[in-house]
Amino acid sequence: MADALSWIGAQLLSGFVNLYTALSNPMAWMNWVNDPESLIRFIYYGASKEFLFIVIDLFLILTVVGVIHRPILWRAVGIIEGFSNGVGRFFAWAALIMVLQQVMIVFLQRIFRVSEISVGPFGIVFTKDLSWFGEELKLYNAMIVALVAAYTFVQGGHVRVDLFYARMSFRFKRIVDMFGSLFFILPSMFLIWMFGWFFLWRNLVTPKFSASASLESMMRKAPFLKENIELIGFSPNGFNAYFLFKVLLVSFAFMMIVQGIGFFYRSLLEFIEGKESEGKNLDLDPINDETAEIAAAIH
């Protein structure tokens, strides 16, 4: 136990050093065009334990400062929930686009017997087979799942089994929420991020790198590094930009990590300030406001 605690303490201290090193030497990991080793550092450290402990250090600093001066923490909660709401509300329109595109495909294919669609402004024409646009509908569905999940979390739209939770006291609920954020949401999302990150880059560059590769072994491949975006479809004329699904996987993990932190902070603040702070500055959609009023009237 002592060895484990000393290791964690050393990693937390090294997190501050690594953060300073990264900020003071940005070209060491941002000079992608002229330095292949710079891109390799970015790929490696983007899902490394060094990056993880930098995030933990920043989280701990904000938590301590926020507990001392709570308006800072409330502001952080507002920014996080505003970000989740904004992204979610925007990409929720993908559902409408998906429906309209499906209707268009049916009409063009079944009624007008069109085999391909050409779109594009200012003389830039993008022509693809109807089957390409048909398979592209999966991308819209993935956008809704990946980019609207955090918004749905803010709005309280995810399914929750309340066998015990509903009978708990207000502050005990906040303890359960904080525990769930720290030991369920954040660890699972960090795992998705760390493996999804390498899964994404394996479809963008060659040679391919694995999540278990060391920085030294990756650096040895720097002379051979080149862009190689995989555009392979499951059918001859079908949708072939499947690397976008990997981008959405990483985006989903990022948004849920941020929202998990925001949920922890809201639970912590409500635990400290009591029931009168419940739902403070929470930006709910009108339909959710009406639902809350109906639920309150029933109880």
C-alpha cells in the first residue's frame, strides 16, 4: 500500500512537471508538418499515463480552489453544462437530416430511378452513388449517440434504475452521484479514450501504433511515418469514410469525461450547500421543465 501511494504521489508531482514541459515546448509536439517525431509525441502522450495525471492534477487544483471559493466551481459547472448542451442541441438536428436524406433517397431511387447524386456549391461537385448516401445515414446515427450523450446526461434523459436511490436523503444522493462519477463514469470513459485514441490514429497514419507501444519504439518508426487515411467501404460504391466513426468514438469519450467532471462538481456543490442549491443554474429544455413540474405535482 505504501509503495502504491508513493507511486501515485510521484506521478501527481511529475504531472505538474510534464504540464510545464509541454506548455514551454509546444513545437516538440505540435510541429507535425516538419517533424514526424513531433506528431509521434502527440500520438503517444495523447493517451498516456502522463497525460492522465496532468488531467488529475488540474482536476484536484480546481476542486480545492472551488471548495474555498465556490463561485469559481459554479462557473466551471455552468461552462461544462453549457458546452454539453450546446454541442448536443446542435448535433440533435442530425436526426432530422437523417430522416430527410432517407426520404430523398427513396424518392430518387424508387420513383425517379436515379443512381447517383451530385451536390456542391461554387463549381465544386461531389458525386456519389445512392448507396453511398444510404450508408452515410449510419454516420448521422453515430453523431446522435456520441455527441448528444452528454447533453442527454445534463437533461436527465438517461435511463436510471431507482430501486434505492429514490429513497435516499438529499445529501446521500449527492454522495452516490460523486462516487459514481469518480469510480464509474470517469474510469470507463478514460479507458475508451485511451484505446480509442490509438484506434483512431491507426486509421490516419502508417506505420500503425498500438496502445501498449513505448515512446522509444514509436520514435524508431519516425522516418517511415506518413499520412494514410483509410477510405475503405463495405460495398463497392458504399460509404467509405469510416475513420469518422473513430473520431466520434474519441469525441464521445472526451465529452463524457468533461461532463463527468461537471456532474461531480455539481453534486459536490449541492452536497455542501444543501437542498436549496438543487438544480441551480441548470439549463433544462422546456419539455424537461414541464416534465419536472408534472413529476413534482404527482409526488
